[in-house]
Amino acid sequence: MENVVVIGASKNEERYSNKAMKMLMEYGHNPIPVAPAIEKILDKKVCGTPAEVTGQIDTVTMYVGPARQSDMLDDIIKLEPKRIIFNPGTENPAEYHRFTAASIEVVEGCTLVMLRTRQF
């Protein structure tokens, strides 16, 4: 089971981040939601920022656009995930060098598609 941090998690079932949390659980992973001002999503305690996440992290999946990412990128790198997935609309190529310099694989892809096609 992988620990997967979901940046921009949402309670709204129409949001892709919510669908990703459900599908991650369905596929046997442990999603860790990160979102400000929310206490629980799908019975999981929500971290307000990536800095609040503890434990070993395998993957970070990004659901926050580039304009809102700058304050959290250092904290994501400190989590030392094996990879970060930039979902459609969250791509931020100007910052990818920071992750690769920290030996974090950068993937531009859709978490939902990657799970369904067994590429996760």
C-alpha cells in the first residue's frame, strides 16, 4: 500500500481530487488529504498544509494550479516522495528542476487514468 498525499483534496464529489481519493482507496492505497479549512474527507483527517503530513510518502498527486503552488513546493520536497504527479491543469514546468534535483520523479499525468490503466 502506497501513502499518497493528495494536494488540493476536496469534499466535493464532483472534483477530480475527491474522485482520486476514492479510487486510490479502491486500489489499495492510503490517500492523505491536504487542504486548508477542512477537517475530514472520506473519514480521513485532513492536513492543512504539506508541512503537517508525517510518515513515509510514496507519491504526491497535485490538484492545485501553479498560481497556488509556490508556498507549498519546499514542504512537498521535504516529504521526500518518490514522485510527484502533476494532474491536468496543475503542470508547472518552471519548478520541475527543484524536484528532480531532490531525486523526486516528476510525472505529468492523470492519477485516475494511471490507476485505471495500472500505470500507477
